[in-house]
Amino acid sequence: MTDVAEIWSYLSARPLLWLTCTVVAYVLADGISARLNRHPLANPVLISVLLIAPLLSISQTPYATYFDGAQFIHFLLGPATVALAVPLHANLATIRRSALPLLAALFAGSLAAAGSAILIAMAFGLPEQVIVSVSPKSTTAPVALGISEALGGSPTLTAVLVILTGIVGAVVVTPLMNLLRINDWRARGFAVGVAAHGIGTARAFQVNETAGAFAGIGLALNAVLTSILAPILVALLL
């Protein structure tokens, strides 16, 4: 038993272990989601968190140790965000034809996401650092972390909120759109991209390719607009 503990102690301190655990957890989660016919509640990111979190807790592994291994995946967020230019370019003609409604929806969505987060946090009397950290929750992680850090927030807290926002958005988007009888895949995709960034976009691609493409457009444009709106709202409201 002592040998097993020593081996685990050795392996748990090595970055490759947690990188492997993260990849394996996501592969398993995606397989579970596929077996459940991509049910909204069977979100691969949510399942991955439910697989990894107990392991970290049981093994008493600090987040810093885990992140040392998983940081390569975190690094890939940057190139993945840049790659969102692909759906923008592929749908450029459609974007031009729908420029006015898209811009109106983008502004309303970005303003509502950041503004409501700040106002709700203020209503609960939360500290200023927490309020600032909440403001970019609906934009993609690399941009959200940069906004939070620049405004004096906590990037760690922002990262948690970004993930929670994405998971909630991915889970509720399909039932909500069906309930509201919104059948246009462009509108459905764009809305989830603005509200639930990459995790919501991944869900949109699972449901419909057109929705996924427009979710990517919403995600990319929301990242740009939120980086402008969040500092203005923080300055005006705090």
C-alpha cells in the first residue's frame, strides 16, 4: 500500500498525468454524451468537470499542480479563438446581408450579459473585485481573463464564472429556443454564441452546422464588443 501511495505521489506531481487525465476525461465525457444522443444535460464539459473534480479532491491535488499539466490545453484557447475567423470569413456574404439585425442583437446581448451581471452583483453587495470579475463572464475565456485582469478583477474567479456560464448556456439553449419557437438556426446559433461563448458554440455545432457557424460569429464579435463595453460599464456603475 505504501508503494502505491509513493507511486501516486510521484505521478501526481508530473504535468503529464493531469494532461492525460483531462484528455481521457473529455473523451469519456464525449462518448457518454454521444450515447445519450447529445441530450442537453449530457454536456461533455460538465461531465468532464464531474469526473475530474472528485479525483482532485480525493487525491488532495492543488489546482496549481493540476494546471501545470493542463496548461497546454489552456494555451490552445488562444489559437482556437483566432480560428473563429474561419466561420466569419466563410459566412461573410450572409453577415453583410444581415449586418443591421446582427449588430443590434450583438449590442443587446453583450450589454445585457455584462450589465446584468454587474447590477446583480452590486445588488447582493459583493466586493468591487468580484463585481469586476463577473462582468466578462459571457465572453470567451482568453478575452474574459484579459478583461478581468486589466480592470483589477480576479482572473481565477472569472475563469470559473466563464465555465459556469458556458455550461448553463449549453444546457438550456435547445429547450429554451424550442420553447420560444425560434426556428431560424442562424438566430439560435448567434444567440448562444453571444451568451455562452465556446461551450455554447460547441453545443450549437452538435445540433446544427449553420447554428454552429453563427454561434462562432456571435462568440467572436461578442469578444470584441465586451472588451469595449465592460470597462465602460464598470466605470459608469462602480
